[in-house]
Amino acid sequence: MTILKTHDLKKTYRRTKALDGVNLTIEKGDIYGFIGKNGAGKTTLIRLITGVAEPTSGSFTLFGQREPKAIIKARSKMAAVVESPALHLNLSAYDNLKLQCILLGIKENHSQVIQRTLEKVDLASLLIEKKKKAKNFSLGMRQRLGIAMALINNPEFLILDEPNNGLDPEGIRDMRTLLLKLNQTEGLTILVSSHILSELSKLATRYGFIHQGRLLKEITSAELNRASRQATVLTLNLPIKDETIFSKAGLQDYEISGNQLKIYGSQSTNLYLSLLSNAGFEVMQINKEADDLETFFMKMIGGQSL
Amino acid sequence: MRRLFALEFARLSKQTSAYVIFILIFILGAFNVFLAHVTVIHGEGGVAIRTFTARSLLESSFQLGQFQILLIGVLSSLFIATDISQGTIRNKIIAGYAKAEIYIVQIMMSVFIAIFGLFLYQILPFAFSWLITFPITQDDQGSLWNFLILMGFGYTLVILGVVLTSWIALKAKNTAGAIIFTILIFALGPTLITIIKSIVEGVLLINIDQYENLALYEQTQKDITSVFEWIYFYQIQRLNGPVSLFDLIFLDRGINFFHPDNQSYIWKMMGTSMVSFALLIGVGARGFSKSDLR
């Protein structure tokens, strides 16, 4: 089942094209990693989906609904934390969650729902500090409270925009564990945008790469693994100055960098080792290497750093 | 929409600034009673010849430049602008409410704040004036119904002002901007309206009845040669003090709405108010639906 599908979605702010014809698909059960540089259009797309901003042209289908009025209703099945968590800063965590219960029309006892939700995001300690106002929370605590508010009504689709902002390494790990648990146990579909690609690679089942308002590619994590080039890296005792020893032997798919020789694909390393030995080199170390998500993305956008 | 109202009332009940402002407004109302008490004029034999009446209550309650009206405006703007600046308005959109629905609820909340604020301000003066001048119809307003109609007009104008500032608060999208605009509208609005009114009167050379010295007025009117002179010599003085709302609606203060000649005032006022509300709510909601939030 398709949860979200965008159709040539465009958003222009004055003369700037923030989104330029994005066609993106998120299936039920996906953890969709949305990757792009600052200003690439990630938040803009999330703002359009959540209804905070209106598209200049194009449309999208949410839970199979494409008509604007039907989309508004369909939003009740989703939750989102867009940019910074939307909290009533002068109220406590409990009061923030209580207001969210009222907004969502939760009929169950609010205190029980709040307790259950806070336990789910490991924030049960906040129930003790009932009077502490949200404005006095750390950024990480606010982020988690924002997620608790999003999860209070058991949504089917969760959108998180840079959820790791302000989290310490332990918080980042906890967030990953929580999202994986929600995805695996409750079947929650998640769209998560992040700059921390190493973190996304541990989480996402599908990726969308956006650059300058255009969706460059959508790929599953399995496809990414296949596309990532495997290489064997040999570290030698001396720098290689004469490449002809390999080219004369008809070898092509390799790369030399100082005293390192990178042999791509599944080629046998034996021939290389024998050529190196004949030329008087000594192999100090042998490693296996593959392109990580960041390298893959940077290659895709032409080597520009994030 | 019911849930949105429930949320907004819960939010208002948890806002400290609301309690502070409402208490302040109530205290101002009590002060009004005290002021009326000390300014009672006694005639021969100690008999009060001017006392605190329903009319004096009305006159003191509906001065646009007065502090209690400004406080009501500031509270409603603050209530709306905080929702936008903290981003909590996004929660409502994400929860599946249409922007137009959210807009209308916000405006209705500002109407509630205006009515409740005026009520808090008037409750003590009203109680005392009732006790002093019972029955209420003893003053020169005519019947109780006449009094209520006049009161209704006063409320309508304050509500219109608050709805206008709420609309601006929703457009401004930040708390400071919303508060500044509110103060400007309530503080400078009456002056601006007076200037516009003066220009209109100057162009039409309409005789207006606030001049007590009619002979002087008629004498000087003969010397008027231009609109500029009219404004400069005869209208600029009106900018000195706060303008009564009843000046703004072109009503004589002692008007009896049930007199056949004055019936048209009611319809004009009702028509103007309805059109203004329709514009602010209808056009505002449409604009808000198409706008991007922070």
C-alpha cells in the first residue's frame, strides 16, 4: 500500500525554486531516509505534505487521497515533527501532552495515555517534574517530547525532520532504537530527513536523494548495498610511482593513491600481489572497503560536500 | 471545530498573561466605580444632581483609547501570536484541521476574550449604577431595551477592533509584530478615523452637533474657504482626547433608537458591522487557507 506519492510537486518562493517537480513514493512499512544538503528542499517537501505550506503546483496522494479536503482528513492518521518541536513553552510536558489529547479528541483517560506515551519514548521521568516548563528543557528533551506528542494517537505515518538535532550520541542511539522498534512492532511508516547519513544508513529501508529541489534518485537499502562499490585496499611499504606494472598485465579497475592500491570489484588479488612482489613491494595491510551512504550521495551530486 | 474550541479554552486557561490581564481589567472597573463616587456633584441641600448612571457607565466603557480596551486587544493578539510563533498552530494542521477552520476558531476566541474582558470591566460599575439609579431606565437613554441596543453597539465596535487586530496577528506571524500593530490600531486608530471623518465632514460641510457654542460655530463657518481650514481650525481639536466609540458611529449620545427618525441608525450600524465581520472572517479565512505558516 502506498502511503505517500507526490506528483510533480513544485514550490517556488518568489524567484527561488525550492522544489522542482518532485515525484516521491513511500510504501507502507518503509523507513524512508530523505537525504539532501541544507536548502535542498527536504523541509519544504515536509511542510507541503503536512499542510503547513501550500504547493505552487503539482499534487500528492496521502493514504490514497488526492482531493484537498480528503487529504486534510487523511492527515489525522499521520503525525509529524517539522523543524523544531511545536511545544507550548510555558507549559509542562504533561500539559503539552494533555492539550494534544484534547486536540486529537482522545476519549481514553488522558493521564493513562500520557503515561503510556512518555514511557514509550523513555520520558516517564517527566511525570515527576510536573511543574517544569518546556522552555527549561534541553533541546534533546524537547525533541523527545515533540516525538511523544506526535506518537500519542498511534499514527500510521510519522514524519520527522532532522530528529537528531540537539541529541547527544546516546540520545541518537535511543532515537534509532525507538524508531526501529515502532517500525518493526507497530508497522509505523516513517519519513525521516537527516544530515547524519551514517545514522540514516543504520535505520532506513529506502532512500530518497534530493538536490537543488529535484529528487535525484530513490533506492532501497538492498539496492544501495549492491550499488556501493566493493574494493580491496592494499597498504604497501613504499609509494607506487610506476603504474605500468599493472597496465602491462592488462589490469584496469584499480586506483593508486600514494602507498595505497585500491582494487575494485571481485577481482582476484593474487595477480596484483605477485606483480607487487616482483617489483619489490611489501604488503603491510589488506582491507575490504565499500562506498558508504555519504560517498554514494556525494558522487551523485557531483562531489559537493554536505 | 468543537475540539479546536476545547483546545483553545484549555490553552487560555493555562495562560498566565490571561489571568493577569483579566484581573487588571476587573480592577480598572472597580476603579471606575470609585472615580464615579468621588466625582458625584451635589446640589443644594446635598442632593446628588449628577450621579453614576448606566449612561456614564457606557461612556466610560467604550472609549477606544482607554486602557481596558487596549488590554483586551493586546491579550487576544498575544493569544493568537504565541500559537503561531511557538509553532503550535502546526499541530492543529497536522492533526487534520483545515486552515480556514483554525482561522475561524482563533477569531471566535478573540471575540470571546473581548466580550469576557468587557464584562469583567463592566460588572462592578453596572452593579453599582443599577443600585444607585434603579431602575436602569432612569437616565436619559430611554428604555432598558434602548440601553441594551446602545450597549450592543459598543460591544460590536470593540469586537470589530479586536477581530481586526486578531487578523493582523495571524498575518504578522510573530508576537512582537502583533502586539505593536494592536497598540497602534487601538491608540492611533481613533485619531486616524477622526481625521478621515473630519475630511469627509469638511468636504460635505456637514454641521456636526458636538459644538456647544452654535453661534460661534455659525460665525466661523462663514469664514471657511477651504477643506484645509475646516480641518485645521475646527477638527484638529478633536484629536486631543480619546474618541468615543459613539462619535465613530455618528450617534448622538442621548439617542433614542425607538424614535422613528433614528431607526435608520440601527440598520446602518448593523449593516456596516455585518459587512465588516463578513469581510474579516470570509476574506481572512480564505487568505489564511492559501498562506504558508512558519
